[in-house]
Amino acid sequence: MDPELLNSERRILQLLIVEGGRLPQSQLVERTRWSDSTISRTLCRMETQGRIERFQLGSGKCVVLPQDEE
């Protein structure tokens, strides 16, 4: 993993890898026990950097690893 990753980003990437590259955002909140706003800010930063992608899934969002990182 990239040494420049923040610990929060590293934790999210680890969870995504363990779950096959895809996880609802609500599950990230539940598994990390971080607030919705902390997860949202971290995911926004990661999405801007191209580390993850998010898409609407029902009333929530799903977080996925980009195809080239799976």
C-alpha cells in the first residue's frame, strides 16, 4: 500500500479489499465505528485522489475500488 495514505484511508482500503472491492458506505460506518461525517470526508478525499469510486445504491452509497486496483 502507498506509504502516503493516511491511517483512515488505509483502514478503508483494507476493509474494501477483504470484502472483494465493494462495500456499502453504511457498512464502513458500522465497521469502523467512525461518524458518518468522518467517513464521508475521508471517502470524498479518496474519491478525488482516484483511490475509490462511489455510486448511489438505493437510499445510500456503495464504495468500490477502481477496476485497476482490484
